[in-house]
Amino acid sequence: MASRADVRGEAAPAREDRPFGRSRAYVPGLDGLRAIAVGAVLLYHAGLAWMPGGFLGVDVFFVISGYLITSLLTAEHARSGTIAVRGFWRRRARRLLPALYVMIAVVTVGIALFYRSSLAELRAQLLPAFTYWTNWYLIFSHHSYFALVGRPPVLQHLWSLAVE
């Protein structure tokens, strides 16, 4: 396949030569923005009053993720005239599930060692966590993300994967 010009006017490598089969140019600045957004959320949850913006960080992260996911899907549609949704979900699962499983295992061990009283609550959260239904679990079990009293559900942060 012949080279094409990228956004800077330089020759871009043919699709087969790009790492991971990417069909668009890699933009390092988007990774930087996502890192800043995640940092804002972490600082918000750490209770640092001088650094508000955790909710803005969530919005920025979702906008960038939505843009990247949409660009992957539109590039696939432009290339093949269709979108293989199963293939998209398979690639996403290969990328995210190993880290999810490790995180859930570490959290489960931590709860079992240090917060045994929370094991029953954790047990109820595991199936929604493994199936990307945490947001629906939280809604149906009447857990408010904004509740200021008590400790939130241990796997509450997985709502964002379910939304994406």
C-alpha cells in the first residue's frame, strides 16, 4: 500500500506498517490530556481542596475516549463499509479485561485482609464488575456517587467502564 500524507503533511506509513494496525495518526497530546484528567480525578478524591476539578476530569476523559472510540469505528467503516461490533468488543476486552481481573483480585485480597466486614458488600459488586454493569448495579441498589456519608462501594469506580 502506498504512503499517504498525515496531518503535518509528512508521509505516513502504509496501514500495514503502523503499530497495532492503527488507521489514524497517534496524537501524544491526547494521552497527556487523559493523564491530566485522571490526575484531576485522583486529586479530587484525595480531598485536596486547592485542586478542585475531579468532575471536569471525568468529563474530559469521557470526551477524549469517545473521540478515540468514534474515530476507530468511523475509520473501520470508511475502510470496509461496515463496523464489526464483535471485533471491537473483542479488542477492547483483550486490552482491558486482564487489568480489570488483576485489580479485582488485588481489591478482593485487600478487603479480605483488612476490611473483612465489607466482604458481603464486595461479593454483591463482583458480578456487576466482571460484566461491566457496575453503573446499573449502583443505580438499582440506590448507591449515590455523591453521598458524603460512609464509605462508597469498593468497586464504585468501575461505573465509568460500564458507561463507555
